[in-house]
Amino acid sequence: MNRYSVWIVSTSERILTSRKQRKADEKALKGQKKTLKGELLSWLDAIVFAVVVVLLLNQFLFQLFMIPTPSMVDTFLIKDRVYVSKISYGVELYPTGPKIFSSNIPLRDDAIVFYNPMYESRGPLYDILSQMIYMATFSLVNIDRDEQGNPRERLYVKRAAGIGGDIVRISEGTAETRGFGQSSGLQDSEFRALNNLNKAPKQTIDPKAYEGFEAYGELLAYQDAEIDSPPSYLLQSYKSVQDYSGLIDYYEIDRATKRAVAQIEPFTLSHRSDLAKKARGIYVPEGYTLPLGDNRDNSQDGRYFGPVPNETIIGKVKFIFWPFSRIAPIG
């Protein structure tokens, strides 16, 4: 990595020296009459040079990123702008391309930036072009938008909650982590205190709402099975959230649905397998990281798409640089 940094510096110096010589030549010709064509070419040269330098810096050294969603509140707020180190876990040769110098891997609790596994590509050329424009404008211009004009999330920012060898089981919004070689898991708060980890992850849903969520999930299973008379206790429990308007834990609802489906059709192997996966937890293979949002009740994260390959993690958030009132390192 040191050799890489030296190469970046020497290349930059060579480019700047070349430009300095060209400027000196232009100054020597200052007495000559200026032309409109010459002025335009001079401006174009300056603009192209600036864009190329910005692209190189953003691709190989760092990237500025704007937080688009509340999934990491209170660590990051919507529209916070953050500095992302692109050399923390290796360097992409080009956007979405292979990495070099990738011996370092994310550590537990790192704030990581990675490619959204659920992102629907519009083609490699569009993907690269939109990324280049985003980087060249220091995250000010994003042409990659949906039909409603909202920016599409090609990149996610989450916390590295699980690393290779972990099994993370999530119940009622709370993570239970069993590290490699451990016989049992620990609740999130206990696990974090024991390992001196960040205390930022939080839950805001009222625990009393989970009985209603689970009832709703089971009722969905009865509905899919076309059973017109579900147990009365489920209908009674569902009433507690019938007029609920707060955040909803869809992961817990899905878990309840799979549990009910396995009970309705106990001899169907696929249903039992789906239930076992939820009950066992999410296994993180070596070379992968499980990302979870700090705002656990409002985050589209690894609970839904699973662990992500380390090759898709492009950098580590180092600090917030905007707005000025929130400038702070992330550690």
C-alpha cells in the first residue's frame, strides 16, 4: 500500500510539473495576440484537467458521499456528507471493477460503504457514467434517479455488524451474535459492551407492538393458504396494531409468516427449511461481512439480503465534513 501511495504522489507531481512547463511556455508567448479559439482551448484544458484529477482522487484515494436515508441515524443524518477512504480495503481499478491491494478486510463495527446487492442496473455504461458524474461533482450531481425523481441507492452505508464465522440471529429487532468458536450467542447490548464496541445501534419500536406484528405475519400465512377461519387469538392480537402508524419490523413479520406456513404444511420440506434458516440465524462465511444499520428499525440491510462479499465493499467512512455543525470523526 505504501508503494501505491508513492506511485500516486509521483504521478501527480509529474502531471503538475508538465502543466507548469506548459504554463511557462504560454507566459513566454504572452506578447503574442490572443485569439478566441486559444482562450476557449485554455479554459477547456483547465476544466478537463480538474475533472480528471477529481475522478482519479475519488476512484483511487477517497470519495465524498451524501447520506440518503435514515438507516444510520443518529450516527449519520440524512444529507450528512462524509469522507470515505477508498484505500482502507483495497482499491478498485474502475467502478465495480476488480480490486488491488485488498489484503485488509473490514473490522467489526467499521462504518462501511458497499454496492447495494438489490440495485437494478441500467447497464454497465450507464452505471459507470453516473458514478463518474457523481464523483466528478463531489456528490453534488446524481443522475441515477427513479421514476419519482429520487436518487437510487447504488451504494449503501451501514455498520459491519457481523464478520466471517459469526452467526447473527435477529429476534424482535434485536441482534444476537455468536462469534466463531463460541457455544452461544449474546444479545446486542451485552455483546457490544463485552467487546468494547460502539453503542450507536438503537431500536425505537415499542416492544409491545411485536405481538401484533407476529399475529399479522401469521394471518398472512393463513390468507395465502386460503384458510378462512384463522385462530381467534391471532385476530385478537392483530387488533393491537390494526391502527398502528409507526415503523414496522418487516423482518419479524416475515419470520412469523414462515413459522405459520411450516405449521400449516409441516410435511413440506421447503417450508421447514425456510423456518430453520430464520431460527438458526444468518451465517457469515469467511470473506463476507454482514452489514446492519444503526437505526435498526428503519434500515434495509443484511437482514433482507444477507452478508455481502468483501470485494463489494469499496471504502470506510472516516469522518463527517458537512454540515459544519456536525464535523466529527467516525471511529
